[in-house]
Amino acid sequence: MTLERRAFLAALGAIGASGALLAASPAALAQPGFPTKPLRIVVPFTAGSGSDSDSRFYGDLLGKKLGQPVIVENRPGGSGLIAVQSVKSAPADGYSILLASNSPMSVNPAVMKNLPYDPFKDFKPLVGSAVGPAAFVVKGDSAAHSIQDVVAAAKREKRPIAVGNYSAGYQLVAAWLGTASGAQINHINYKGGSQMVTDVIGGQLEVAIVDPSAFVEMQKEGRIRMLAVTGAKRMGTLPAVPTMIESGFADFETYVWSSFFVRSETPADITQKLIGALAEVMAQPEAVAYRQQRGADFLDLKGDEMRKFQQREYERFKRVAEAAGLVQQ
């Protein structure tokens, strides 16, 4: 078992099976009968990303559970900053929910200076959504059949590898590839996965880093080729795709995750109702089938349990960033 895997499992194990909800502002009182109007889930990425698909699927189930429509808003850009600021500036009444990945909530504070928000003070977690590896992707008919092929071609041609990303977390993975392989990396930033993968398919981008669960069908159709995933083992939905460790990069193991958040000042009773509703939604048979079909694991953490995990992930990503030489911006 790799050091990174042990650290990841230790973080989960240390959290425990139960935890108290984060305290809300004692002066804030919930509206009777919450919710009495539509809710919105704000997503930091464009349509087609893993977070976007999750927000629409779980949002539909949540709306049925609460008896109010749930509207999904895509606010891409700034490595999650635009979406985060949108929810931060909204009333702390539970009607604005952020579905955020590890990038804005644990990676940004590790690699960026002067963030206009504090992911630990300004927001509190509700329920974890998903956790899984990232994947390196090339176009389906690429000459590269492994991540080592990509590295060898770049070194042979004395050029950097153009690697697309749409968050600080994926950029961190690309930077790690550079330090692990000795190759130069040219970071190409996107607002979401769909346009990035479109550019890969069209030959405008050499390599992309993606949430593989969002692109399983494209892989099966041969439109893209996943060269490697960053987990400790291969994904059940992608058994032919090797891990980075199998590909010759010792200890190259990391994961991406997502969770629902609300503003920290949201009243405790509203927070508790949202946590309870989301927990029930996540346990429904159709939700279990959805995750199995996508190859994603459920990040089964709630409230303060999720907060502790988020904090430990920040410390983990900070160590990875330092090892990868990713300088704070």
C-alpha cells in the first residue's frame, strides 16, 4: 500500500462513523416549513462535468424529497471562485447550495494566495457526494497508448506536454506528472470538461485530466483513450485502464471528491433538514445504481465528519503541492 493511500485511508478512518453538525449562528432562525420556494445548486464547472451530472441527478431526487424544484446553475471559471462567490454572497437561508469539488474547498487554499473566501470559515459541509481517481486522456486514435508514450514523445521532440485541466486540483495532478517524469508541462486551463475533451478529440489538445466517471461512454465508443487513472486500483467500469503506479510512477496516487455545502451562517435546523434529505437521497436504490454505473464511490460523510475530512484533505494536497513544486499564485 502506498504512502498516499495510507494517508488517504487514515484520514477517512480518523473521522469516525458519527459526528455532530457544525454549529450555525445562534441568532439565525429557520423559516417555518422550509423549503417554501425553489432551491438552487451552484456548480463550479460547465455542463458535462462529473459535478454537473451529479448535481442534476441528485438535485432531481432532492426536489422530489423536499417538494420543491431544485435548479442547477453552472458558474464556471476561476478554479471555482465564481461559483463559490455566488453562494457566499447569497442569503444564508439554505436555498443556495454549493456542490464543490476538492479544488475550491481544499486545493485552492493550498496553492493560491489571497483567496477571496475561506472554505473552512465561510461554508459548512452537508453531505459528501463522490470520491474517485482522475484520469489522463488522449484522443481515440492517438499514437500514445500509455502515459509513458506521451512522456517519451515529449522528451524525444524536446517540447512540453500540453495538459488540459479545469480546476486547481487537476492542475496539481498535471504538475505532479511533470515532477514524476522529468517532462515539462504546459498547463492549458478550461472552464469545464466538455470543451476540453472536445479539443482532445479534435486534436487541438494533447492530453486532458478528467473525472473518468463522466466520460466512460466516450471511452467505450473509442472517441477518447484513457491512458491511466490515479487511484490505487483500476476502476471496475474501466478495467483495461491501468493505474499511474502500474504505469511506472511509484506512489502516484491521488483522488478527487465533491460535497454539498451551504454558508456557515445557515440556521442549524435548516442545515439538519438538508443533511437528512440528502442522506436519504444518497441511499435510494436509483442513487446507488447511478454511482455504480459511473464507477464513482459514495463519499459517505456528513456535517462535521465531512469538515474533518476536508481539513485533512487540505493538508494532504498541501504536501502533494509542495512535492510537485506547484508555487502559490
